Amino acid sequence: MLRFIFVLLLAATPLRAEVALPSWNDTPARTAILDFVDATTDPKAATFVEPKDRIAVFDNDGTLWAEQPVYFQFLFALDRARALAAADPEWAKTPALKAAATGDVKALMAGGEAALIEVVGATHSGMTVEEFTREAGEWVRTAKHPTKDRPYIDMTYLPMVELLDYLRLNGFSTYIVSGGGVDFMRGFTDEAYGVPPPNVVGSLGKATYQIVDGKPQVIKDPAIAFIDDKEGKPIGIMRSIGQRPIFAAGNSDGDYQMLDWTTSADGPRFGMIVHHTDAKREWAYDRDSMVGRLDKALTDAPAKGWLVVDMAKDWSTVFAK
Amino acid sequence: MLRFIFVLLLAATPLRAEVALPSWNDTPARTAILDFVDATTDPKAATFVEPKDRIAVFDNDGTLWAEQPVYFQFLFALDRARALAAADPEWAKTPALKAAATGDVKALMAGGEAALIEVVGATHSGMTVEEFTREAGEWVRTAKHPTKDRPYIDMTYLPMVELLDYLRLNGFSTYIVSGGGVDFMRGFTDEAYGVPPPNVVGSLGKATYQIVDGKPQVIKDPAIAFIDDKEGKPIGIMRSIGQRPIFAAGNSDGDYQMLDWTTSADGPRFGMIVHHTDAKREWAYDRDSMVGRLDKALTDAPAKGWLVVDMAKDWSTVFAK
């Protein structure tokens, strides 16, 4: 009897169909992912990849969590500007900082990129990296999204969290490679995605080594040292990881170079784009969006062989909570 | 009988004394290391550290492998200069490059830092990062040291390789944090130390994303982007690892800030200096050395509580082969 059940189990539809990626609908997208993992992890397959080379990289904003109406790190900067201005009336001494502190996004946008850089610099500096990361993590866990009225940490995508887990279960190393600030992301990526600080690659602020109250500290400076976006993503990967990934996931043209560089090398490769098609449960946007614009990558995806995930059709659940 | 043997085993000197760190003599240095690992891994101890926070960082040159008569990466640059000049007589078109190509170290040194930067830039660029790392690894495995007449990869320190293994066995994550070039080190650190490319932090050359023969590549440029030495080490650690280590090992004043920053934070901390005291088996040098100068860190070690490892007394074997 026991043997009979065992044979039955072996003969049944592969177990993967039952348990893997439960928040993905049974569509070709899910099958393509499962097939790629099977192909690269079967030691007898010609497409087998050694565990040390199973590097998978994921963009963050719009790929692992939401990014509307604007990147969450920007909303964090506004909240910090308000708090800093409340604690010290002298703090908001320029038009850009004043606009940020009062939440006047229109005035802030009128200042262009220079104003944004000024606000990010002023709100992301003057403390140790460790303190900043702790504050960022607390904000992500407690502050609430303006329209979805839930903590930002609950606005991660459950299907993508499952995908990260599934890849790790299959011997992949998972990394985040984002235009977002690395010190910001490290405040929550372990809790939200199971991706610990060393596996987070992002944009870098300058920092200096200083003795504060007799103790050495690494202090965040207002200037930017490296932008991990577009061409910067493959460069950031080679700086921090030192190996070309075999799996890359993104959602915007900012991920084009990372996808192209990952998938154009020899051997089995996987490129994936999360397409925001779900106005009901999340948001629907692509070619004309200010945030997370997806245009060239969407056009080129079929020729490049990149999987375009249709959020509305391919995901049974969107948010982690 | 079996039970009796079992009880005997439990009652005996801890197993660690028999098997851990076999190339270390039974001196206080070895005991201090074993005690720290015990203290941080015993779940019942007040000094217990969660595995995710067991970050250990190691300098490379002079700490994990030799660095005399000069940093091995510099000898690699000279070998590459000779090969590039042989392939293209136009290549050595400046005094610095000519000196490098002919191995005229005296003339090269006369050019000062600018000459060195020119030579490193010219020999470490114009190819993909992946090709460069492959070439570096091949050189480390095959080229021979000028006086010790053995491949550089055999000039790693066996006691330090054992220490890396022992820490990993006890749930530590081990990283290299070196002034050496990250793309150079990644060619051999996995084979030599069991430290894979993502766990190597080092100085960074600039790089650009380029389409070469229709395929995207990350190409090394001659300019330097980041020097991972002195104050740069804690900054490099916060960029790449994002967590303050609890264990740091170095051998020169270039490691001072990393040691100080690591050991001055709360909780159990370990700082270690490899002191080159072994003129017979390796080299003996410290305060007056051009390479790997150890002066202030040696003076401050007792007050800072850093373990100074006496290579001649504490190590029964020096080289891996």
C-alpha cells in the first residue's frame, strides 16, 4: 500500500505544479519560470548551471514593491524633511527644502532635478549609515501609503517574494539591484524579501570616516557617489557581485541594460519584465508614466526573449498583505 | 562500553583543541581566536551573536597572502606591460609604460605615484571585467614569485585559510576587504580562500557599459573610482556589505581604521594583526617597511585590545604549499 502511494506520487503531475509560486496563476509565465529553474538545476541537463553561478538580480521599485504615485524613498525624504523642519525652524532655509518640508510637491518639481538632489542630500545625511538605515526601516514598517492606506512594507508583491524564495530554494543567490539608495533599502529588504544587506546593490551616497564622541563612524554626506540605474546597473553588479547574473527581473527602461547584458551572454538566461496592467488591484501604466516608464524594453521584449509578466492575468494575489 | 566512550569524549578537552586551526601552534593567539568563536556562537552565552551578524573581514596583501618584495598585483601589472609591449611596439609610448614594459622598477619608482597609476590604468583596462578577472586568475595560478620560486597562489597563508574555514564552519560570513583591485582579486579568492566574488571588497576602477560586436559588455577604464584603503575600508564595507563586522584582521596601518571601527562598537568584537616576524620562512618587517608598513597599529594594539599574531611563534606552517 505504501509503495503504491509512493508510485502514485511519482507518477502524478510534478509536485511543483501544486506548491511552487502559489500566488501565480497557471499561465505560461509561471510555466516559463518553473521550466527555467528545472533546466538550470537538473544536473543531467546540458543547461545545468553550478550553484555558484546561479545569480539572480531584481530591480526593486515597481518590480518587488509598488512605486506609485512616486518612488517611496521620495515620500520618505518628504517625511524626513517635515520632521527635520519641525525640530529646527532654520533647517528649511532654501526654496527646495521649504517645499519638501511643507509637502508642496508642485513647487519642488518646479525646481527640477537640482531641487530633488538637494532634498535627498539634506534628508539623507548627517548621521551614521547605521542610524539612517534603522530610520528608513522604521518608516517603511510604520508610515502609510497616501492612497492605499497601508504600511509600505505590505506593498511588496507576494508573487515576487515567492519567486525569490523559490529561486533560493533552488540554489540561486538573489540580489536586489535598484536605482534606490542602498542604505535606504537595507532597512527592510531582509524582512520583506529575505535579501540581507550584503545582497543589496543600489545608488550610493558619499560617506566619510569621522571620529564622533571619540568613536569612529561612517557618516552619510549629502553628495551622490554612484547612480545604479540604466548603464549603471551592469556596472554596479560588476562592482558589488563580480559575476554576470543568469536571471534578471525589472519593470522599466531603467532595467533595459541589466536585462540585455544578463540575457545576451552564452548559456541559459532569463529576462523578466513586470508589466503593470492592473488598475484595479494596483496601477496600470507603462510607456507614458513619469515613474517606472516602460517603453523600449516593452517594445524589444519579444525579440530579446524576455518574459513580460501581465500583473492582472498572471498574478492571483498582488500585495504581500 | 559505547556509552563509556561517549562520556569520555564529552569529558575530554574540548574537541576544538585537537582539530581546529591545525597550523596554529598552541599559543595564547590560537586560544583567543577559539574563545571568541565559542563566546559568539554559544546560544546560551550573553555574548552570543546571531549568524546574520557574524561578519568577518580580512585584508588580503600581507594578511591572507604575502606582499614582498612588493604587492603581487603590481608584479602582475609589470608582466602585463611586458606582454602588451611585445604584442604592440607602440604600446610603451610614455616613460612610465616603457619602464614597466622593461621591468625597470627603479625608473618607474622615480615617476612617483602618477607613474604607478598610469601603469596600473594602462594594464588594467580595455577589456571586459570578466576577461580581466580571468587573466588575473591565470597569472596568480601560473606566474612564479621572483625569489620564492613558486606560484603566487601557493603563497597564501595556511593558518589564515584555516581561520577563514573555521569561522565559516561556525556560521560567520567571511569577506576580503583590501586595497587591491576587486577585479584582480576575484580571479583567485574563491579557489585560494573559499571567498566567492560577491564577498570581495576592494579598490574600484572605473568602467563603462559598451556595445561590443553587437553585445553589451562592461569594459574596464584606466581611471580609478574608489580606493579601499585606510578610511576607505569602513566606507567600502558600508557600501558593499552594509553591516559593521564583529571580526577584522589586517597587517598594516592601512587596516587601522577598519580595525578601530570594527572593535570600538558595542558587543563582542575581535581585532587581529598579522605581524611579519618570520625572516626565515617568510619575511620580517613592520615599522620601516615600504610595503605593508605597520607602525601606529602595532603601537596601539595593546590599548585597543587587538591580538598581534607573531608569525614565527604562532604559526607552525606559513604557506599553503
